[in-house]
Amino acid sequence: MADPRVFDNPVAIARGEAMAAILNLMADVPGARETFSERHGNPNLLHHSAASLVESARDDHQVRDTHGLSIMSQALAHVLAHQDRHIADQDRRISELEATATKDKTKR
């Protein structure tokens, strides 16, 4: 069986690439920088956002070691929820355009 330390460097590289990719995706997500204290109306929450948590995990190994999986999971869920809403909006607009096109054809 291989020594698990053999995977330390490749895993660190893959993790860094994953965090960079998530941060790039989050740049297009409205609300990714909204702080939890603003979103939940609770001034006692730390002034972190979904995106700043990923940055914290990227920059601080103690945060990453303790909370990295949870942070990356919430970030991925945040991006996927945005994509889902975006796709639903596109579907709605396409349906509206198709309905308008159908009305125009019947008028002719």
C-alpha cells in the first residue's frame, strides 16, 4: 500500500485549482459576496460571504483543514443554485418568445 503522503502535492495542486475554479464561477453569482450578517439580518454573524469563505480556505491551512470540505460544498451548492435559476429564467424567456412567435404566425 502506498504512503498517503505521496499524494500530498498532487492533492494540494488539485485543491488549489478547484478553489480557483469555484472563485471564478462565484464571480458571476449575484449574492456570492453578500455577507451572512446582511443576508440573515444578524449583526452577530461574522462578516463573511460564500466567496470570502472560499478565499479563507484557500489562504489559511487551518481554516482549510478544519472547514475546507464544508466551505467547498456550500460554494458549489451556491454556484449550482445560481445556474439552476439562470436555466429556469432562460427556459421561461424561450417559452415567452415561442408564444409570441406563435401569436404572430396566427395573425398572418
